[in-house]
Amino acid sequence: MTIFLVRRTVQTLLSLLVASVLIFVLVRLTGDPVLFFVDDQATPEQIEAVRVRLGLSDPLPVQYGRFLGGVLQGDFGYSFRNRSDVGPLIGARVGPTATLLGSTLFVSVIASIPLGVLAARFRGTVVDQVIRLVSVVGQAMPIFWTGLLLILYVATRVDWVPTGGLGGPRHLLLPTITLSLYFMARLVRLTRSSVLEVLQQDFVRTASAKGLRDRAVLYKHALRNAAIPIVTVIGLQIGGLLSGAIVLENVFAWPAMGTLLVNAVASRDYPVVQACVLVFVFIFAVINLVTDLFYAAIDPRIRFS
Amino acid sequence: MNTPRSRRTWLCAVVALGWLLATPAIAQSEEGGRLIVATSPDWPSLDPQSQGTTTLAYVHIFDALVTLNETFDELAPQLASAWTMLDDNTWQFTLRQGVTFHNGEPFNAEAVKFTVDRVKGQPAGTYFEMITGAEVVDEFTVNFTTDGPYPGLLGRLTGLAIVPPGYIGEVGDDAFANEPIGTGPFEFVSWVRDSHTVLRRNENYWGELARAAEMEIRIIPDSTAAVSALLANEVDIVFAVDPLLESTIVSAGHRVVSQPALRLLYAFLRGDQGGPLADPRVRQAINYAVDRETIMETVYSGRADPIATFTFPGVVGHDPEATPYPYDPERARELLAEAGYPDGAGMPTFEFCTPENRYPFDRESAEALSEYLADVGIRTEIQILEWGVFLERFLNHNICDIFLAGVHNIPLDADQAFTRFVRDGTHNYWNDDPAVDELILAAAREMNPERRDELYAEVNAVLKEQAGLLFLWRLHDVYAAHERVNGFDAAVPADYPRLTHVWVSN
């Protein structure tokens, strides 16, 4: 187990390093940031002066070395556009991003698994069909569309539901519903098919034959054995959630990591883009690690060494 | 019996219920209450010298020496109470006395000098290049020198927010950019980037106090969501409203207010790369081929005005005699034939570039224009460019054959609008004539107002004949105002959004 953790940590660090090189090069292919820091009547001398001030006149390896050295010391650089160190800029967005992802994960997992099991248990009945229909619709609706519909038909009519903005649970309600609907659709369908597959296996028939109640068969035997693909997909889908959240932040005026990243890309704010992407890669790597650890918790046959 | 586990579940349930039942504090706004304005995008920094644009936060926290009057069409004194010209290159400003910054720091000639010196090294500095220095004469008198006669100086100074030397020296540039202090009618309270900015009325303001006691500027990127927030009584004024939402807003009892903007829209025609567009007749044909009235009526719901030149009424140097090209497709075909391209034969397909959502209905306008051009035989292919790419290609002069772009006229002086079109100017794609340069620069530097108007009339005549651009229209800034908003019947220009006369009541 310890060896496994060490190996995975090293892997994670390596992928962060590769990602840092990639993003450093890619962001520099998007165009010249200097033009965003001067007026449209600037002279070439003024433009050159800004280039020097932004530290963009040095050779690329020097710039990369400075960037990596800074990151290793916890310094993500300085954003001229925002007149601020990048660290606090990102720090302010971690909370809103984590809250939104957390509430979405919580709601969608709590809701989808019972629904999926229900659909599998009552396969072919009206219950199954309704659940399946709802999940197809949930997946087919673009996030911004669902969000706008909820704003127009819920937030403008129900006093205590705000149309958007950062805030407490009331503000979180509609964004969470929107993102959860999208996320749940896949999860419900997957849970249903995984459980169905397990239900057809011999040990389930044995369990039923020895007189166990349906509930026990479903939750103790079937779901537990169906859990591995479900956990895998949840882990993988968090990447999709991150990008879905970017659209959602715009609709609900919920300024989190996505808004910061999109604005930074649009204004070629290299230090912020680099730092944001690194943080996303880090989140993704950690979630993958956690998913792997979950396997062992779910399935006693899996032992890491 | 309560096991720890069931107690925890119970606690969670109570907390969740509490969240759901918690009712919001209903905003009790009376005269002097909190004015909530929805706009987007947020400004990257609150340092007024870090960008060339005048934002909502900027016009309320800071004052300049000179400002726009209440109807936003003439210059008026602000921190300078009077000015005279000592000679063609020297302006003397008499400063208002007894003014203090929000932290109590006195406003004086030193602060003005500090501001001028500081802006030189800032992104906004290029707007003030012609100022060679500011010299303190006494505590409330300061002399500005320019690098030559420059009649447009006063207009430019509307964009020079006076900043506090003591405070900046003490806390540094970065802290100032996050917690600014000025002399303006509102004081800074708080700022959550990309979310909201809160300002409080400056009760010690030297001029007329603002009507609202507090102002909250909320950043709502999605325009439908912003209007929904108004309908849900969460915000009072929404900037940049889609005219298509007008009926929804009006039927809910609220208002849609619009005002001609300080921004004009053109399609640039690149005459600098040879080919058909280098021929002024082809460029004139393009100007005749387009039915602007119909596009303004259909695409903009009538919220745009025709333009004939780079200026509009109210701008010093504006030529009221300049007339726009009429819609005359026959004349367009004749000119094309004269130029050797009857019905467009022998002409390549031009690339027609536009940004998307940079200006109201930019892509839609480009598409409509493209159809009109096709009618007379000029083929174009629309290309939508991301704004960063657009800007970069524009500044490097390697953008498409035809492209849509806006030009704003905030200093209310013709100079800024025209001087961009001298041969090596940033906006020039057609002028290769030294005589035209001479004319434009002579007009910019002419100190006699009547003579200056005459010169600009000449410039306009050249411009129309050369047809270096497809003149389109003056945009309108469109706002929605909640029924409880007072003092907002005449709107404000979005490029100078001053709301000190606006307040909300129940």
C-alpha cells in the first residue's frame, strides 16, 4: 500500500511537470499578450518596453525556469492585467469551485444511485421508462439552457431563489440542480445497466434462493458488485464537470476558477492561465488517485502493491 | 436512544432545513438607498491608469480636472475650476480649493503633478503622450506643457483621474489597484473580483452629493440572466440590454432607456494591399451598395443613427454639413463598371472579418452587409475572429480585406478620431497621400476654433471621396431600469457611465 502510494505520488508529480511544459508552450501559441497592455495607438518602443516589463523578452527556457522555480516555492507569478499576485487570485476561486463541485457530486450521487437501482429492479415497467426518459432529457439539454430555464421559470417567480451571484445555499440551489441534472443522467443509466448485469449472475440467484429480501440482495450484493464501473465513471466525469462548470459560472454569475481561466485566456494573461491549468491538472490527478483507493475499499480482492 | 450517527443525521437535516427556510432580507430601499447596477465584464484592476477606458467604478471613485456636463455633450470643469492658455503649448489650470481625497489627504497641485508623472509609465499613458510635463506654480495652480499646439487637451483630460500621491506612496501600486482612493462622489468599500463592487456615498464631497447612499455594481455575464435579475427585483439597472428583450421588460412595468453612444461602427476597407479595394471607386461602390436604414431598423430595432464621418454632434471639430452615402445600388454598379469590374466580374472573394459580441450585433451586421454587397456583385466570405486574435491582427496590420470595428470618441474632440488615419496611423488602411496627413495634422494642431472647423470640413470631404471605410452607424447604449429607479429617464453613455443623479425608491 505504501509503495503504491509513493509510486502514484511520483506519477502525479511527473504528469504535473509534463502538463506545466505543455501549458507553458501552448499558451504562448495563442498570441502576443503585450498588445493587451497598451493602447491601440502605442508606438513600437512603448510596446517593447511593456514586453520587457512583463518578462516576455527573455528566451523561453529562461522564462520556463523562472516559472517552474516560482511554482516550486509556491509562487505562481504576477498578473499584470490584474495588478495582483496569481496565488491570491486563484485562492479566492478555490472556495466557489469546490462548493459547486462538492454540492453537485453530493446531490447527483445521492440521487442517481437509488434511481438507477430502482430502474434496474423494475426493469421494463413504467418506473424504469420514466427514469430513463428523464435521464435522456437531462443529458440532452445543454447546461446553459437548463440554467436559463431555471432562472426564467423559478428564480424570477420564487422570491427566495436568487437568479445568480455568489452566496450561501440559496445561491447554490439552481446551479447545483442544473449541473446535477447533467451529471445524473449518465450516472443513472450506468447504475441501471451495471446493476442489471450483476442481477443476472448466479450468486444473485443464490442469494434470492436462500431467502434474502429483495432490498438486501439489491444493495448488499448487486450494488456492491456493480460499484466499480460506477466509481470509475464518477472519477472520470469530474473532468467533464469542471468544464461544464465554466459554462454554468457564466449563466449564474458564480465567479469561480472557470471564469478566471476564461478571462485570462481571452486577455492572454499567461501567468494566470498557467496556474489555473496546473490547479485543474492537480485536482484531476488527485481524484484519480482517490478513485483507485476506492476500488480497494469496495472490492476486497483488489490489493495494491 | 440517540446513537452518535443518528444524532449527526438529525443535525444535518436541521441545518439543511434552516438553509431552505432562511428568507432573504428584502431590500428596503428608499431615497438615498442602495442602487444596484448589473454590468459585465468586470475591470481587471481599480487603478484608473491601468486601462484607457472609463468604467463605472472609475467615474464614481475619481474626479478628473475636466469632465462632461450633465447631458454628456460638452466639457465642464471638475477639479480644475478654470483654465487659460499662456501660449500655444502651455495651459494653466486653477484648481478647486478645499478638496480632499477619501482618506483626508489634501488635493493640490502636487497631486496633479504626481498623477501626470505616474501615468507616463502606465498602460493609459499613451493617451497622454502629448503632455510633456506638469509644473507646480503654487498650491492650487499647475501648468501643463504639450509637445506642440494641442487643442484637444481638455477632452483628453476627462480621462485623467487624479490619484493620491501620499496614499499610493504609502501602500504601493498593487494595494491601490485593489483598494483605490480618489476625490470622487463615492468611496470604495469592497470588491470581489468578477462578482461585485460596493461603493458608499462620499458625504464630504466638494460638489453636489450623489443621490444614492450606496452603489453596488454586480457582474452578470449573461445578458438574459441580467434582465431576469431585474425582473426578480434583484438589480435596478442593467447595462447593455438586448433590444429583443424590450417587450418582456416593458410588460413587467419597467423601462428600457437608450442613448446615442460615444462609439461609432465602421467596416474598414483595406486599400493598402493593391487589388480592387485600392481603387477609391470600388470603395465608394461599397458605400453606395448598403442599405443602412434597413439594417438599423431590423437588426438594431431602430437603436442606431446614421453617420457620415468619424465624429458626431457635440464633438469639437464635428462637421454638421457632412452627409452619409445614400443607398444607391445602381450607382454602385456603375462605379464598379467604371473601375473595370462590371457586376463584380474579375474581383476576388473578399475576406470579411468581424469579432463576435464585441459590439452590439457585430456578427449580424456583417452578415447583412455581406448580403447587400453580394447584390451588386461583390462577393465576401464572413470570418468570425476571437477578439484577442482580431486585436492582434488589427494592430499588426495583417487583418482581412474588410473588417468591422468600432471607434469611440470619449475626449469629444475630432483629433483622436482623425489622427489615427495619417499614413502611419494605427487605423489607416487607405491613405498614402502626404497632403492628407498634412491636412489632418494641421486641423489637429489648429488653435483657432473657426479655422479648425474649416480644416475638419476639408478632411471630411477627402475622407468621403476616398471612402477608406464603409461608414455604418452610431450605436446606442441600451439599458433597462427597474420601475423604482429615479433620475434615469435620460440615459448615460456607457463609455462615461456616471450615475450620481440616480436613486431608487420603494
